[in-house]
Amino acid sequence: MVATLINSAKNQMPDIQVEEIDVVENAAVAVKYRVMSTPAIVINGTVAFTGVPRQEALLARLREAAGG
């Protein structure tokens, strides 16, 4: 579900950089960003969403982070 949202966002905003990280295999990343539950979406170093966001909310937050 989250992957579909992320792929859609990447298609609409091709200049964004997206990384999918398995926090089980990369626990240090989860600790660094204070991810307490999954799925979680971190934008510019801050947890922006826990759980699955609405597509419109994700796009709005990404546009805001991109300065537009």
C-alpha cells in the first residue's frame, strides 16, 4: 500500500529522492529517525507520517518540503 503511494509520488514528482529501508535489517536507521512503528515516512529527517497517509497529504507534504 505504501509502495503504491510512493511510486505515484515519484511519478508526479520525479526529482524527489526516495529510499525504502527495512528497519529490521537496518535498526540503526530506525533509531536515528525515532521510528516507533511501521510503516513510517520520513521527509527531510523528520517522521512525517506513521501509518499509511492519504495520497493528497503525502504529495502536499512533499511539495512543502521541496519548497513549493
